[in-house]
Amino acid sequence: MNADWRHPALCNWFAGLFAAELTAEQLQAYQRGEGEAVLVSLSELPDLTEAVKRLRNAINGLTLLAHPQLELAADFASMFLLDGQNSPPPYASFYSSEGSRFFAEPQARMQERLEASQQEVSADFREPSDHLSVMLEYLGDGFAAHQETAERSNSGPTLDQIKTFVEEELLNWLPAFAARCQKVKTVSDLYPALAALLLEFCKGLPALDEALANESAKAASRL
């Protein structure tokens, strides 16, 4: 997998879907097929074909719902707004701390990362900094800054730093989160499918530097 223009955009796309229920305008856009470009971009990345197909089927199935916006809002609440006994909370602390606590060490580490990069959680979001959407936006900003670094030769995160963040702050809990998402009874498969796709997407990110090295070697061999 190569780090390119898709990665910041895809991270922010995932972040938005896990942050809040779909609005009527967003839902209508998906039903018109305006999300197909994102799915095509994802399907071009390694090992995501089946997960993308599942999400596409879930989106297509929204037309069968009698009240899709209300039913998806109920699904979102069942998935992400209930207590940890009945839902998969989208917070790193819940999965990475003893006793499944909130506001634990992962939240403190994420807050330190945000402060070090002069970022902060939007006042409108009202969620702790270890919320999945915040972490994905941070990841997307890292990819964007890395690209700017490559283009302008200024300082920014390296792929190794991005890889470390994915491995140590996301992949240490996303498998458990995604597994719990599959167990919640929902009207639509949208959010369970989205969680499964996100996991596969993140699992491919640690291979970024290896892919770049391979591509550089191939390019050199053609000279």
C-alpha cells in the first residue's frame, strides 16, 4: 500500500461516519450513489475487496428501509451511544485499560499527541480525545502533513511515526471493537460493515514503508 492522496481523505471519511448519525442530506447522497468514488478508492487498496463489497451491499440495502434515517440513527445509538455492556464503545480506553475504564491511559496519550501537534478536539464534538473519530482525524492529518513534507521538504511525521501510531494506538484495540460491532443487533448492516472495513484498512497501514521501498526498488530496476 502506498501513502498517497487517498489516505487523508479516507481517514477523514471514516472519522465522519463514526462521529455522528448520517444527516438526511448525507443519506440521500449515499442513496444517489455519491459514495461510490470512496468505495472504489478503498477497493483499489490491498485486501479490502470483500469488506468493501459488504459495505456497498449495506448501502444499497438502505433503499429497502421504510424510514432509513430514523432506523440508521437507532442503529448508531445502539452501536456507539450505550454503555459498554450492551454496545461497542468507540473509545480506546475501554479496550486498553484494566477494568474497561474510560478516560484512562490511552486518552491521556492521545491528548498529549494533540497538544504536541497544536491540535484539539472541536468544542462541538464533546468527546474525549481517545474517541475513534478523533484518532482517525489525527491519523488523516498525519498523512496530509507527511505528503506536504515530501512535496516541500519541510518537517513532518515520517511513515515510521504514522506506522507506530497505527500499531500502538489503533490496532491494539480495533480488533476487539470490530468484533463487538458484529454482535449488536441492527436494522442495517451499515455500521457493522463499516467497522469491519475500518479494521482491514488499518491492518494494511503498517506495511506502508515496505510498500514504498518495494516500489522504489522496482522503479530503480527499470532505469
